[in-house]
Amino acid sequence: RESDHRAWTPVSYTVTRQNATVQGLIEGKAYFFRIAAENIIGMGPFTETTKEIVIRDPITVPDRPEDLEVKAVTKNSVTLTWNPPKYNGGSDITMYVLESRLIGKEKFHKVTKEKMLDRKYTVEGLKEGDTYEYRVSACNIVGQGKPSFCTKPITCKDEIAPPTLDLDFRDKLIVRVGEAFSLTGRYSGKPAPKVTWTKDDVVVKEDDRTKIKTTPTTLCLGILKSVREDSGKYCVTVENSTGSRKGFCQVNVVDRPSPPVGPVIFDEVHKDYMVVSWKPPLDDGGSEIMNYIIEKKDTHRDLWMPVTSATVKTTCKIPKLLEGREYQIRIYAENLYGISDPLISDEMKAKDRFRVPDAPEQPIIKNVTKDSAVVVWKKPYDGGKPITNYIVEKKETMATRWVRVTKDPIFPSTEFKVPDLLEGCQYEFRVSAENEIGVGEPSPPSKPIFARDPIAKPSPPVNPEAVDKTKNSVDLCWQPPRHDGNGKIIGYLVEYQKVGDEEWKKANLTADSCPETRYKVTGLTEGLTYKFRVKAVNAAGESEPAYVPDPVEVKDRLEPPELILDANMAREQHVKAGDTLRLSAVIKGVPFPKVSWKKEDHEVSPKADIEVTGVGSKLEIHNTVHEDGGIYSLTVENPAGSKTVSVKVVVLDKPGPPRNLQISEVRSDSCYITWMEPEDDGGSVITNYVVERKDVASAQWVAISSSSKKRSHMAKYLMEGTQYLFRVAAENQFGRGPYVETLKPIKAMDPLHPPGPPKNLHHVDVDKTEVSLVWNRPDRDGGAEITGYLVEYQEDGADEWTKFQTVPMLDCVVTGL
């Protein structure tokens, strides 16, 4: 039975000898066995084995290793390989023992010092020229087995063999995108060659997709999930000290092409067809474009309709369109490996787009002579129909009528030589393009040219001289050159040189900045001496220079100030209020004088704008008011002296209020009004006065006179007992001034007079210190009720009367006498 089972299994039923062979056991399993004797009477008791028995073959030392071979020999090492023994003695190999014997010696010496299970070993540290033979033994738990057969004697020396290369691939390889490919082969050579892979002369490096595997005899380059960029010329180089070998393979990773390159160009658009064009794909997928597939779609529908699927040209006519509808065009590229993504155009409406050609750009004139000129232009847009002719016209600059230069057609050339020009006349030219629709608009006129032979450089200017100078500038003048070279003098170039220097410096950079025969050279240094020269310039270039005869020392030339008054300062200035006051004068003097403006010997108003230039000064006051009038003075001063001029400015405005308004001679129905003229008449004669009245109980002023030229007025038709206010304003040609008004109202009533004397004054009683008096009312009360009587007394012989008191009644007792 098995050691882990309890059931017994019979091996045999009848055995007459004292041994038996048990078959069908499982290697590695543990078993128990039992035996019983049997006679005719029956079976006796069993006898069991006391210990379990493990089933396995008998263990011996291993056989000798096989196929011991020398793989590599150098001057100081030997590399050997072998195969395991055919039988390991019933136990796993635990190590191999490699032994060597130097030829001429008797004993083998162990080469390996540690346990070694590899079946390849390199013996190092040998002496060049020595000869050895080798053998190897296998060991298991029992012990070391027999050694292998010895190698042939091996002499330590370097073996030399040029590289060889045997490739498994051809010179061209085509791979679909996404697929993997590998380049493999075998190689040899002594010493062992170095293997290098390149692509398009760049060393290939390993990454996630690129794998390189090299053994002593085989080589392999593998690329996973190839992409288009993996295409190229691959090269493997096998090289050692004796030489090198190379193998090549042109790998083409192919795919469907990229989309055609846009935008889609509508070369022609008509009401029933269009002609479109595009550019080929940037990447043809590694295979020639075999076809383009073109489709169209009405933008109001979602359906794409085929146009053609069999064209290799990059242009196509799109037929069968409906006038006025908008269309889109879709284009695919196709090669051997598939169809690209589409290129989709912008929307385009189907309609005729033909018209006359556009106007050409401004033509250019060249090769001008005294009787001809060549007109050159650029081809304009043809309006959708080919240009069939150009029309060239000319006219003299001052004329208004254009004349066609030839009746013959001019095409396809875009230049024409115009003959029969009149020498010295100035001409302009223009060009029109013509197609089957008609003649387009003419180009802008060319720049004017004079019909004359080509010009030469002018002669030098004549008699240059220095005519003025300051501490930092010199004024030069000269005469024009005697010969202008048949060309207009554009201007002059002025140069200066510090005495002692070699370099001439430009005072002006371009000739057109000095068109006149004079120039002020600025930026010079006071006290230094300079030389000057001038060149004339025409279209042909610069003349030879003309020199100022003598060097000029830069310093101020003193001239006292001088004022040349403009008309606005020559006499008294009148300016209407609200208008702008302008005072100006031309100023001369060297150095240029300092300028100052004053009004009544004070600074001018901040609202005044003062401008000082190199030739004069100007004062402006906008929106003038009456207060801006007065005496204005302009003073100019330099080291040579000073000069002042003055001008009276009158700002014309409405007059001021009248003065000293008085009311007199008040009656019950009238009063007399007087006043004085305003202090300010506004710069104009007072033309009249306006007089108005107002009942104090009313808010309305009533005019009682609007044309009085006098300074008084009798106000009539007053209502007795009513209180009135009066006001007066002055007017001139510029308007009515402010009113002056009475301070207090007056009452319309007749004037009051003193009453008459009391009548019949007499005493009725006398005492030693007092007198009782009585009297009667006077005959008249003076126009008002009598309010009292004044009692006076006089001592006999005295001159003065003494006031006693005022009493309301017709009697009084005078006391204190």
C-alpha cells in the first residue's frame, strides 16, 4: 500500500520462491509491503516492512559530458562549451569541473575553483604561445563522474578572420502602417565584430517600439507598430580590426495619403458649372496618388453627390449646378493603400462672374528719349475672361484729352514703346485691359516724364559764399550750376569740414531738403573755423563740389533789434467782443532778440497765446472781453540794443450802465428823470437811451422811452398816489448795456409848500414871568394838514429870536420870562 493510504493492494496470488518483483509502482511515491505464507490449510499471518520505501532508480556518478568544444581562442584566453552527460547517475548535476593540461606536462589541473553549473567557461590569464588541452567532468551527490574526451591541443594566440555578413532581407521592404517588421541576419569574424544599425545615416537607438538584439552570431533590428516616419534607408555595419561589411535595406512604411492641401480654389465660377483646383497631399502615404475622388453638395441639403472618382489631375470641372445655389466641394486622395480624409471647400454660389478686366496698377516709364518712351505695366485681374488686348494712351500733362498711341493690338506683352513724342514736352501715360466683355477702367496715370534724352550729372554750383553767421550757424548762398545735365535740379547737398580735420560732414542728408540756392548750416561750435562746399543734384546724381573760398569763423554778428509791424499793430486796433485779437510783428536782429509782451506795463492775461518764431512773434486772445482792451507793448532786446512798440486795443462791446440817476419835479401825474453818460461807452458812440418804469406792486417793467438821445426825460401819465421805480440803459451799435435803477420808489403827488402865517396873534394874560397867547389859523395850509405851530420870543432890544416850543393848538403859555 501507499504510505498515505490504508488499503492494501495484492501484488501476486501465488509465489513459490522467497522473492518477488513488484511492477506498476510510481517513481517518487513511498510504499509499505507485507508477505504471508500459505499452505493447504490456509494463509498465515502477514509480516510488514517496518519502514516505508521510496521508489527511485539506483544513484551512481554521472556519465562523462559530451561535445566539449573550443569556441574562441585569444593570446591569453580560451572559451569552451559542452553538453550535459546523457545520464546524470540518477541525481541532478550539482557542478562541472573543468581541467587543463599544459602540453609537456603529465597532470591535469583544475581550472574552475567554485561550483559551476554553466556549460560555458572562459579560461583567462594564459600565456601567449602555450599549448593546452582541456577536459570536463560532471558531479552529482554521489561524486565526480568520468571526464570527457580531451580537446585537441590549443595554442594561445589571437585568431584573425575578416567579418562576414549573411542577411535574411532584401534591399527593399514595404510595410503597412501599424505592422511590425524586423531585419535579421548572421555574421562572423575574429576578433568578434561590432554591430551598428543606422537609418538615413543616423544611429538607431532602442525605445518602446525599436528593439535591437545581437548575439555572437546573429543580429536583429525589430520595429513594432510602424509609422510613416520609420521609412528610410537602413544600414547594418559589422566591423572588426580586419575590416567591415555593410548591408542595406530601403524600408517604405506605406499608408493611405494625407488629405489634399487646401484651400480649394475656385478658378472659374459660372451659373451652371465651376472649375476648382487644389494641391496634392503633403504625404502620399509612400505610394503614388492613383486617383482623386471629387464630390459636391448643395448647402441646403445633407447629401454629397459624386462628381468623379477617376482623375489624377489637381483640377476638376464641377458640372450640373443650379444657378443661385451655394455649393461645397469635397476632395479625397487615393493611393494603393486607401483613401485619405477629405478636403472640404468654402461655400460658393453658382453664378456668372465675368466682367471687364480690372484697371492695371500705375504703369512705370523707362528708357525715355527725346521722341519715345517705354511704358511697362503688370497684368491685372482679367474679370474671368482672358485678356485679349491692352490700350495705351498718352497726354501732355497740362492737357485734358487722352490720345491712343496705336490702333494695333498689344498682347500678350505688358510693355510698349511709345513713338512720336515731342522733345521737351511733359507726358503722362495710362493703360486699359480688354477682354471679350469689354474694356476695363484705365490705370492711374504714370508719373509725368519729359521727352528728352537721358540726363547727365550737373556742373557744380556757382559762387558759393557765406552771407551771415551766428555763434552756432552759418548762412550760405550760391548760384545754380551753369549746366543742369538735361535734368531738373532736385536740390543741393551742403557739407562742412572743421579746419584741420579730414572728414566732410553732411549738413543736410537729402537734396530735396534744400531745393533753394541758400541754406543755414546749424549745430556748429562757437569759436571754431569751418570750410563749406555745395553739390548740385539731379536725377543722374551729384555734381562735383563748389567750395566757399575762405574758411568761416563761427561767432555772433551783432545787429540791433528791428521791428517791422504787421497791419494789426500799425494803428489803434478795434476788435469786437467775442472775436480774436491778433497782434504780430516781424523781428530782426543778430543774435535773435529776446521777446516780451506787456499790457499797461504788466504781464499780459494768462488767456493770451504768445508765439515766438525765428522771424517774428504773435499774440492772440480768443473770445475777447471788454477788459482785454488797453495799451499793449512789444519789446525786443539783444546785446546790441532794444526796441519797443505799443498799440492801443479797443474791445468793442455794449456800453456800461448810466451814472447818477436822479428823479425831480415830482407831480401827481409826472416827474423829471436825469442821468449821466456811462463811464464806458463800449468803444462806440452811445446811440440812444432806454427808460422804463414799474409800479412797485407789479413785476412788469414798462418802456416809456427807447430812442432818447438826451440824458433826461419827462415821465408823464403817472397815476396820482402810486409809487414808481425807474431804470435807464444805454445802447450803442453793439447792443444794450446794463440798467441803472432808482434806489427808492417815488410817489406821484404834487409838491408841498410852507403854510401861511397864523393870523391875529395877541396875548390874553400877562404875569411877571409868563404870557398867555392865542391866534387864528393861517389863510393857506401849503397843500397839507398843519401839524403844529412854532412859538418863539425875543427880548426887547435883542437881535435873536428864541424858540420856545411847537404846539398843536391855537394857544400857548410862554413861561420862564
